[in-house]
Amino acid sequence: MKCEWVRQNVVFYAYDELADDARFEFEQHITRCADCAAELKATQEMRQRLATFPVTEPTPNLLASSRMRLQESLESAKQGGWWQRLVFDPGVWLREIRFAPALTAAIFVVGFAGGIGTTYKVLRSNQHLASIVQPAAPSQPVEASISGIRSVTQEPGTNQVSIKYDTVSTQETQGSLNDQRIQQLLLFAARSNYNSGVRMDSVGLLTQQTNDDRVREALIYALRYDSNPGVRLKALDGLSGFVKDDVRVRNAMLEALLNDSNPGVRFESLHLLEPVRADSSVRIVLQKLAKTDKNDFIRTQARTVLADAPQMD
């Protein structure tokens, strides 16, 4: 075992993350190597010092932005080489054996027999468990355990919402818009799900609950950071009634008016800011747009709104 491998895995050893066989080899090495033993001692001391600091929970915005960046990275990642495709894409090796009938038949027979045996064992195990375990009441979903929201639907003409979400497997919960479980899942979906259609549905439902401060924060977040202009327009619609009374909403709309990449979102922000065009911050932005904006329509509309604004001494 080389010192380079030991130093690459010293942190895993210190945090008990090495497999048993690797851990044994690691321990054997550090008994013979003073430099690696010193490296391990320093890492363990660092862990002890870090343990004295309080653990801070990440903010919802940090979790959401991190998950979105991870999803974007996964979508843009290059495909692996031939060996990775062979391991992770069964279609590759299936295509390789399609001209070997005897081997194909053997694989089919072995797989079929194994499937029957496994199914029998699983059924027997489930029957035994069902006889001794009573079904538990559905627990409230925890955001950290949710990997994604599959769909959000509302029954027409009712206040009932159905949400399918993934943990280890896909689950589903139903309830009123006023149900805390439903609200929690909608807030999660609006912030972090990679499916823009789900975000659109979630934000659309959240616009019916805008008096809740958490909902308003989620809509502001969607307006500022969501990659889909349709979702941002939905968020604007939900925030429209608070532009006069909530400075956070007004500032978010000003940011969208100045920086959004979609002209439709910018125009809608400009339209919603008209009732507060006398506000000094709004006036400054409109004056800037009226003079220098690259979009002719936005520039003209800014001049029109400024012309209708009451004059200030």
C-alpha cells in the first residue's frame, strides 16, 4: 500500500467511512509509516476541533440552489467511456450478445429461474411481516429526505391537492391546500425540483396562499432564481397584490425589471410597478431604463410610465 493512497483516504478513516478490508490495510500501513501516522493524527485533531463548533442547518435557499446546480451539472456531464456504458447501460452488452443465441437462451433461463425463486422468498417474507406488523400512520414528509416532486395536481372545483414525491421510492399524499403537509411539499417543489412543469403547478397553487409569509418568500425566490420564464411569470402574478405594501416584493420586481433575460417577465414587472411609480427607487430605475435600455419596447414603456407619474419637488 502506497503513502499516496493512505493520504487520500485519511479523512475517510478518521470519520469511519472506510470499508473493513481497506481499514485493516490502512492500520497496518500507519504502524510502519511515521509520516502517514502523523498525517492521521493531524486529521483526527482537526476533527476534534471542528466538533467543538455548533452545527448550523443550511438555509432553504442554499439547499434549493445547491440541488439545482447539481441537477444542471448532471444534465451537462459528459457520458462515460465504453466500460462505464457497459456496466451502467445493459443495452450495450445486450446488443453485443444478440448474435449469440445459445448464450442468450442460457441467460434467459438462469434469469427466469432466479426471478421465480426471489419472488417466492419475497412473498413469504411479506406474509410473515404482515402477520406481525401493523401498518403505521403516514408520517409527515421531511424536506431533507425528499429527492424530488413528480407531479402536483388539483381536483377541479375543489381545494384538494395530490402530490407525488420521491424518497427511496415514489410516494403520494393528498389533502387540502391548508394542510401543512401539502404546503410543505409545495414549498419544496417550488424551490428545488428540476421539473419545470412541477414548479409551474406548485407556484400556481401557492399563489392561492400568498398571505402566508413562507409562500411569499418562495414566490420571491422563484421570481429571482427560477430558470423557467413561465414559472417567473406565475410568481409575478402571485406577488402582484403586495407591490405597494411589501418592500421585498417591490425590490424583487425591480430586480426582474432590470436583469431578467425574458422581455415578457420584464414588461410584466414594469406593468405591476406602475401603481408605485412615484416611489423614489422605482423612479430611478424607470429613468435609467427610459434612457439606456437596449429593448425599444421597454424603453418606450418606461418613458410612458414616467410621464404619467406625479411630479415630485
